[in-house]
Amino acid sequence: MKAFVTGATGFIGASIVRELLKEGLHVRALVRPGSDTRNLQGLELEQWPGDLQDRACLEAGINGCGWVFHAAADYRLWTRTPETMYRANVEGTRNVLESALSAGSSRVVYTSSVGTLGNPGNGTPGTEETPVSLHDMVGHYKKSKFLAEREAEKFVDRGLALVIVNPSTPVGPQDIKPTPTGKIIVDFLNGKMPAYLDTGLNLIAVEDCARGHLLAARQGQIGKKYILGNRNLTLREIFAMLERITGLPAPKIRLPYWPILLAAYANEGIARVTGREPLIPLAGVQMARKFMFFDSSRAVAELGLPQTSVEAALGRAVDWFMANGYLKD
């Protein structure tokens, strides 16, 4: 069987590709011209040149593919042109799913985010059923992904055999961009993390996250959402793990929230003038006000989502960043 994968050059997408290849599937990967394809080097797959806005290309690429994994997204905490993010995340999702419906794909897995889900914010884990609205979304990335998820749900009503997965915060190797969480690890390794905010994340090994996509394709209930997560950790606990892994000292100073928020607003204003990414992204600080804890028990019970060691995954991430030139010294 063939599988079509969007976002295959990215962190989660490349890991999905590897899991599919392990299962012996033929992979056709959508690759934008000019993309960084290091994550696909050495893999036996079919690269399909194209873009999320090119319906004809998507329809031709998806034709003959039983499974479709739509993992592509414009994931940034700041952008000078928000419209491009909505075009990629909302319109792009609509184009992929429309093409999959036309092609008669037997199963489609859409990669959403825990950022689209409700979250009490007080340390109580959110679930797939926690109430949420567009008003709760912080920043253009979360808003665009929330709207894209609503588009995906419409296709279920139209007969598309679609399952939605909501990854939490994956960590591990091949984080080439890197993601915001990967950047935290890189900054820690480079001694650029003297302090931390009192917040929390749900971490999962990127390999487990990718495996969850395949499990969702095989046995996920059509129209249902599954949180692909593992362990809820405070940022302080994450740095303590990194200290054990590397021997480097974890930051000891906890920063107060409100002065950092004011600094982020100032950085945002400067960025709008200069066009340069702010040193302190406003959306990132606003997100940090809540503990992004989530309950992945549905995916564990219904899909058999693996729950391997998060600390070991952080170790693999550290090793990969060190081996691939992300350390300044």
C-alpha cells in the first residue's frame, strides 16, 4: 500500500515517514521546492514536488494512496505576515482533505495540536473533550490550527474516513529547524538559559508520536480526536533532566511573569518595525502563562500509544543537536 505524507521534511513528518517505511509501506512525500530535505536523506521513498496550494498536484500525488497523513503546518510563534500562516494551515488543510476525498483514500490522519484543545491552565490536564473556543487561542499559530481542525471535522461529515491526532510536545532527533522546544534545548546547551518561567509542558518521544499516527490510521475511530502525549513536566523539571543528561547546570532563577510579558510586548513592537523575529515572542510568553498539561489516556487505551522514556528522548535530542552543529562551542 502507498501512503502520502505532507510535512515529510519536518520534525514529526520525517518521523512518520520512518515509521511507515519500517512497516514496509511505499511512501510518497510532498516536498516543496527549496525545502531542506536533510531529514529524508538515505530513505527510500518517492519525493513528490508540490505545494499545499496546488490542488492539481495534491490530487495527482494522493491518487492511488490508501493512507494520507497531513502533517504539514506553518509552525512559528511570530510572523510578520499572518495571512501566509492561515493560507498554509487552513486553506492547505482544506486542499489536502478535498484531494483525499476525491481520490477515495481509505484513511486520512490529520495532525492537529494540543494547542487547539481546551486547557484549564492550573495544572489540571486537558482532554479531547475539555471545552474550548477560538477566543481561547493565543497567537496566529494556534488560531490557524484551531480553524484548520474545524475544517477537518467538516470532511468527516462529508464521508472522509478521517482521524484527528493532537500531538503534545515531541522531543528527539531530527529537529532540524528546530521547533520552539528544540530551541530551548539548544539554548540550554549553549549556556543561553540563565532563568526560566514557571510553566509546564507535556512531552512525548517523537518516535512515539509518529507511531501514534500509524496506530490512528489502523484503529482510530473515524471523526475522533486523540492526544498523542506522555508525561506532564514543569519547565524546571525538564531543565533538571537536561542537567542530569549533560552535566550542565540547570537555571536556578525563576522569572516573574509580568515583567517578561511587558518585555515581550516591547519586542513585538520592535519586530513589527524591523521585520526581524523578536527575541521574546509575545505568543510564547502568553502561552507560558498556562501549564500545558494534557491527558493522553484515550490514545493509550484505544490505540496502544507507546509511552517510552521522555528523559531518554531528551537525551537523543541532545546527542543529535551536538552531532549536527547546533553548539556554538
